[in-house]
Amino acid sequence: MGRMSKNALTDRRPRVRMLLHGAYRGFAGGARDVTLDAATIGEALEGLVRAHPSLAERLRDEHGKLRPHLALFINQDDARLLGWEDAPLHDGDIVHVIPAVSGG
């Protein structure tokens, strides 16, 4: 039985770890990570903002869309390729929240 089926049967959200990188740590009061229960990236971001409200405007624009400079990875996989906000999460996943790096 797959992890998704097991979670559906137990009606429990997966436990995941949100790992904050770069400037996001400063906006979260220096927190490096947050552990929470979430079935998707979108739910995980909502939980992260509940824990650290100052991240809200850093992660989403005035229309509620994720900011384009935000990079999200589930373990080593780019969340944009997995469904972005709808990307499913599983027990033990690590979601990396990374500000974009630019320059030349």
C-alpha cells in the first residue's frame, strides 16, 4: 500500500519539515525550520505563515499568488514540476523554501 493510500485511510496529514533558507530565516525570527502536518505544498505554506506571519507578504503577492522569486523543493525535486502548490507531500518530506539568487 502506498504512502498516499495509508494517509487517506488514517485520515492524517503527512508530517513534513519546512527548511528555511537565506533571508526567509530572518523574516521567521531566525527559525531554521518548522515541522508541521500538510498534504500539499499549499497547505504547508499556510502552516508556515501561521507559525511566522511575517513571511506572508514575502511568499505571496497582493493577489495571493506565490511570488516568482520563490523557489520550493520537495527533498531534491523542484515543486514547480510536481504541481507547485498542489504538489503532494509525504511523511518525512523536507520542503526547502529558498529565495531566488540572481546577479552577474
